[in-house]
Amino acid sequence: MAAFLLHTVSLASVVGGSDRGDGTMTILEALEDVNLLAPAFRPAASWVAWRVFLAAVFGLSLEADGLTRYRQHTGRAVPPASPAREAWVIVGRRGGKSRIAALLAVYAAAFKRYDLALGERGVVMVLAADRRQARVVFRYVCGLVDACPMLAALVADRTAEALRLTNGIDIEIHTASFRAVRGYTLVAAILDEVAYWPTDDSANPDTETVAALRPGMASVPGALLVGISSPYARRGELWRAYEHHYGIDGDPVLVWQADTRSMNPAVEASIISTAYEDDEARAAAEYGAQFRRDVERFVSREALTACIVPDRQELPRSAEREHLAFVDPSGGSADSFTLAIAHREDDRVVLDLLREWRPPFSPDEVVREYAALVRSYGAAVVYGDRYAGEWPRERFRAHEVSYVTADKSKSELYQAFLPLLNAGRVELLDQRRLTTQLLGLERRTARSGRDSIDHGPGAHDDIANAVAGATVLAAEIQEIPLEWWREVLA
């Protein structure tokens, strides 16, 4: 048997019949077979809802109870008559998403037949925002394969990021990048936690990544794209799929939305109840699978574009103007250490200079360079937040520059920066990372009704913070309290 497996086109041709009519085993049959995947999905009662989802994806028949669940989680009335071309899965945390993603990857790689050209290898691509996240699903993939002797016999080669099967299919993990996914023949693509990928305003947006994947699947009948995630803000490819395809009968793009306990009843209700008591908006997304309405984009692309001076990278010192410098300090291991310098011209504010040191770096070396830049613009003061207590004050003082803590928090600086931007009263440098970070800022509304502005999950705002600080202070230069200068001169 093992020798035969090593040369088979598909595991389905060995393990028997189905109701598909093409000789391949359905995914539900594979889940029910004790020699294949059944042991990995016990107790079976915990996976009932997921079985309905899988039946819907592959166009399999549904029993009465399954049809009820299908209608509840898809918003559709008519059961599917054929397999989906794409499936977008919006499920709360701990709902079993990663294990189902791994199951879909294994099934697509080992149980289905594909008509590939001689020498061509098909790829099941597992993508995530970074490789570390992608490895979560890949570990489940390896676990499913290793636990089943018949599946394990299909593995011809294994690396930390790929399984190469004897049937001409590879399972690989990739970082979500529209540049890196081109050139593959894709039999399936699994987009893990896609709601947290960079969106349209990023240099590597999820829209472009998905668009780059689809041509790689176009020549493979039965190829399947699956986006699976807990939801976040109302933007990005997951939200777009929900807006355009949820609840539409007959649509080949299936959208499935379900809270955690609907998909995994083993999760304790008390854990979820506590989460709702602590933060209802967050819990509704994390466990209730609802897109957050309290998180909105802070800066519009149109307003920002209108304030960017094309091709302007830096401006020299203006002897007639007073320049304001603002830093966002960092210890050198995680966040960037950034500096922005700006000046005021009548009712406008002009950004002159922007610097970023990305980790790892020596904080003392950065302070030395930034202090020299501040002095070269005729300033003797740099502003910043209360980061690390006295450390920035002491280090800048050693280089003949005073460090003064701003009286506004980061959110307050952003809130003061937005009117300048929307009114077109600020001239910004044409730098991609600045644009990306400003467009990535999010406004969150707490239960108290108070707004806070910060970067999104997995993103950074070190550059944006320095620019907001420098431009806001420059705009308010005539309103700086006398106490600030007394602090400087003390």
C-alpha cells in the first residue's frame, strides 16, 4: 500500500468511493474515516457546524438541521448547488479556524485531482501577515499529515515552510505580499487572519495580494480561495467580501459568519461573558464575529494627498523662521526612533525634515545625530512625550539640546493635527512611510464616548507621531506657554 501511495495521483484514488462522481473522496467522507482525518476532529459533536460549512463550500447535500445552520450563517435561503469558487469565513476567536484552514489545505493537496502540465507542480499556499503567523496553520497541517500513515506516505520532502508531496502538489507558507505570490500554479490559497493584513492604504495592501493570487488559480478547475479570520474594522478584503457577497443565493463566493460558540461550543460561555463586560466593542468582534463600528479610519486619502508636496523630500533651514523639532523616542529594540522638524509660514505649517532610525540601533547614537540636526536648524529645544522618564532629557542635554515634554498626549496631537490637514494648512514631505502611517491611523471610540487615535494592529505610527507633534507645535508657536520656556532655561 505505501509503495503504491508514493506514486498515486491522489489519495482519493486509493481510499475509495464518493458521491462526487469523479472518483474522489469528499471532505466529509475524509472526516468520517477513522483511518484518515476522523481522529483529529474529535469529539465529532464539537465540529457539527464546521461540517455544515464544509458541505456548503464543496456543494454537498445538507440535512434539515444543516440547512438551518447554513441559512443562519450565510444569510442565504437556497442551499448550494455547486462548490464555491471562494469562501470568506468570519468566525470568532477560538472557534477552530486554524484547524479548519489546515484541513482545507490538506484536503486540497492530497484528496483532489488536478490536470497539471508535465513537470508542473501545484501549490496549496497558506498566507498570513507574517511567516510566524502562517506557521500556526502549517503546524496543524503537519500534525494532520503525520497522524495519518496514508497521508504521511505522500510526503516526499519536508522543510520548515513546505511539504512536497509525491502527487505533484506542494503545501507552502508565505507572507502576504502581492510581489511574492506571483508565478505559482495555485490549487488552493488559504488566507489566515486576513482581516489583520495591511489594507488599501498600505504599501502592500491585501487587495493587491488577493488580486495577484487569482490569476494563479484561473487555469486550475476546482481551485479554491479561502479567507478565514475573526473580523476587525469595516475595510479590507474580508469586509469587501462580506459587503458584496453575504446573503446572495447562487453566488460562487460564499461568506460564512458565525460567533465563537456557534462553531466551537466547547468554549466556556463565562469567558465570553467576561470579555463583553470588560469591552463590549472588542468582544463583539473577537467572539461575536461582528465588524467593529467603533474603529474608523482617521485620515482620508484625499485630504492627505492634497497636503503632500510632490517630490519634496526635505527642506533646508529658513533663517527667517523658527523651527520646531519633535521626537518619538525608542529604546532601540522594537519601535523606530523618529524626528520631525517643521516651521510656520503665516497660516500654514511646513514640514522640513523627517528622520527614522529603525531597530536595532544605539539610542545614544541616534540622540547624538538628532541633536546635531536640531541645532543645524537653529533650534535648541526638542519636544517629545514622557517616554522612559528622564532618559531623553539627560541624553539630549549632553548634546546641548533641551528635551521638553509636550503637554498633549499622542491622541491629542493627532486630534489637533487633523484640522490642519483637512483645511490644507500643512505642507508635508513626499515620503511613502509617512503616507502609509498616517493613512493607517484609526479612531476608536470607548464606551465613555471618548475618542483615541492610534495605529492599527501590527502597524506602527512612530513617524506619524513625530510629524503630528512637530506640525501642531509649529502651528501653535505663538501659544506656547511661558512656563515651557522657563523649563527650557532652567
